[in-house]
Amino acid sequence: MAAKNTFFELEEVNVDGLVSTPAMFEEEEWDFSLLNEETTPLPTPPKRVSKFAQMAKSKIHSTVQNIKQSKKVLAKELMHLTVKNEELVSQNQETQGDNEDLNLLVDNHRKVIQVLGDDMDRYETEIFTMEEVIKTQKECFEAEIRSLEQDKKLQKDKYEMEISWLKEDLDECRKKNIQLRLKMHNRQDTEQSCARNQSEMSEVETYKKTIQDLEEQLRLKTAESDLLRSTNQDLSATNVLLKTEAETCKKTLQDLEEKHRIETEERDAKIDLLKSTNQELTEAKAHLQNEIDSLGKTLETQKDIQDQNKTLKIQKEEADSEILRLKSENEDLEKKKSVFEKEMLEMFEEMEDKLAAEFTTNLDKTEEISKLKNKISNLEKNKSVFEKEMLEMFKEMEDKLAAEFTTNLDKAEEISKLKIKISNLENELRIHNEKYKTYEEVENKLATQIQINCDHVEQTQTSLESEIRFLNKTVERHQNTIEDLKDKMNTQKEQDTAKILKLKRAHDELQDNLLNF
């Protein structure tokens, strides 16, 4: 009789353990779903959001609602199982015995919970370090983009000021040209015209020099516009990179949804298996209860039963205290679970804000690029108009010089002076070409810096991929531990069936002994 009561108490302990097991598995799986998420808090995004951002936001909301519904269903099932557990405990208050196996099972659960807590702390530290690295890299990229935008703005202001100065010089040259034409029509005799021509030729030389300076400045402006075009191309390349990053974020979100779906299916299968095993154990327990009641009625006259009842009462009180302690631990686990659910919701909201902010920044950058393209096209139009005006001025100056050189053959010395000035201008042109080479060197340096930044981004991506692979390995390891626990439960079930058979044999022997008695 004592052996039967002891086994029945072990059966009840296993039922209690099986009922509390899904909560542990659920907490463990929720912990693993956090491994590939980013929890970096970002500022609130602006109101403008693209269609793709709205679609992603609605998709994230739907996934959050699905997760909430699945959590509610699991909470209801957990409450149902806890109610069944309490009923089983109330039914078995009179027949609970030995508590050693219960203590072993509780210690095993404590060890598993401690290991999972240590793993969670390690994962949280690793995720925090990854978030810090990503945050610093993002700040560096934003600082570089701001510096490039400031440089572009300064260059643009400089070009606009220089163009205004060139227009003023061009207006002055036109006014002087008109004055020279009036002077040429008003001259009367050749002596005064020769004397006047010498002064006018000096002015013509100065005008020619200013025109050549304007040409050189125009050439420099074209080079600077090419530099702006190249920077615009670099910005478009960075925009493409940002779009690819957004696509990768979308893919990772889809992978997380698929993983959550698979985990929910596995959890539902585990809960069904635990329900079936719990039902089988309740049936076996009811059968044993009937057998024990029949044996208690037949053996009420024996004194040994009274002693055994006293020992059973003592063991029952100990088991009741242990069950209360397990209930308190289960309540603590439920509190941790509610805190964990709140953290998951906050993480999903932060992911929504982050995606919205990234899409709005991409839209702002595309608008800035379109504005720069419009400004470059306007500069090119102004350049074409300026070139036409310069050609007209050159034609007018050539006609004037041809007329003066046909009438004044004694101006060969001035032609030699012009050649000297042209050589000086060529020297200045070489100097400007050297300056243009320095601009090319600066451009090459910027290209190398951009390449270094791209390599750095690739290195960080590879490091993150290695971290993800490591976390996946840890997930597989914990899944293996869960499989081991399932195997242990199956072996325990087999042992319980063997004990049931032994009890049946003992019961048959007792009936035979009673008949013989």
C-alpha cells in the first residue's frame, strides 16, 4: 500500500511538471526570437512616408497583432492547464507520498532556467554591443554626408558670386566697346586717328586679356561643374546603397515572420503532445484511485494501514508546501513573461520608427539630388548663352582689328607685344592646368575615402552575419536540449507504465492473499 501511494505521488508530480513545461518552452522560444532584432531607439520620424514605408508599417502592425493573438491563445491554454493541475492536486491530496523524485525534477528545472537566464544575459550584452557599433557607424556616415552637403553649398555660393562678377565685367566690356565704336566714327583726320589708335590698341589689348581671363574662368567653371556632376553621381550611388539596405531589412523582416510562424507551429505541436500525455496520466490516475479506494475498504481492519496513513499525512503536508512553492515560482515566471511581451512590443514599435525614418531620409536625399540636377542644367544653359556672347564679342573684335591692321601697317611692334602677352597667357593657362590637377587629386582622395567607407560597411556586414550564425548555432543547441528533455519525459513515462504494471501485479497478489485468507 505504501509503494502504491508513493508511485501515485510521483505520477502527480510528473503531471505537474508536464503542465508547467510549456511556459518554460514558451519563454525560451520568445528569447530566441529576439536574437536577430535591432533595439536601437531612434527619433520620431517625420510625417512624410512613402507607399513602401506605409506597406511595411502595416505589415509590421499585422505581425504584432498576430503575435498578440497567439500570446492570448497560449495564455488561455496555460490557464486551462493550471486549472487542471489544481484539480489534480486537490484530488490527490489524500494519496501523495515520497518527494525525492519531485525534488530532483524541480532541481533540474531550476538548472535549466538558470542556464537559459545566463544565455539571455549574454545575448543581451552582445546585442547591446552590436547596437552601439551600428549607432557609431551611422553617426560617422551622417557626419560625412553633412560635410559633403556643406561643401557643395559653399561651392555653389562661390560659383554664383563668380558668375555675377563675370556678368558685371561683361557689361563693362560691352559699354567700352560701344564707346570705342562711337570714337571710331567720330574721328576726322588720320593724324588724330593714329594717335588715338595707339591708345585704343592698348585698350584693345587690355580687353583681349580680360576676354582671355574670362575664357579661362569659364573653363574652370566647366571643370567645377564636372566635379559637381561626379559628386552627384556619388550621391546617387549612396542612394542606391541605401535602397539595397532597405531591401535587406525587408528580407530580414520576412525571415523573422517565417521563423515566428514555424516556432508557433512547433509550440502548438508541443502543447498538443503535452495535452495528450496529461490526459493519459489523468486516466491512469483515476484508475489507480479506484483501485486504491477498493483496497482501502477491504483493509480498514488492519493496524498497519493506520500507521501508513500517518506517514502519508506527513508526506502529504510536505508535498503541499512544495506545490505552493512551485506555484509561487510559476507566478514569477508569468510576471517575467508579461515583462518580456512588453519589451517585444516596444522593439516592434522601434523597428517601425526606424524603417519610417530611413525611408523619409531616402526621399529627402532624392529631392536634394533632383534639385542639384536642375541647378546643373541651369548652369549649363547659362554657359551656352555666355559662350554665344563671347563668340559675338570675338567676331566684333576680329572685324575691328582687321580694319585697323589694314589701315595701319606700322603696328607690327604691337603685334609682337600681343604675342608676348599671348605667351604670358599660355603660362597662366599652364598654372591653371596645374590647379586643375590638384582638383583631380582631391577628387581621387574623395573616391578612395568613399571606397574605404564601403569596405568598412562590408566588414561590419560580415561581422554581423557571423554573429547571426553564432546565434543560430546557440538556438540549435537549445533545441537539442529541448529534445533531450522530451526524451527524458518519454523515458519517465515508460518507467511510470512499468510501475503501473508492478502495482497491478501487487494488487492481484493482494487479492489472491485476501482470498486465501
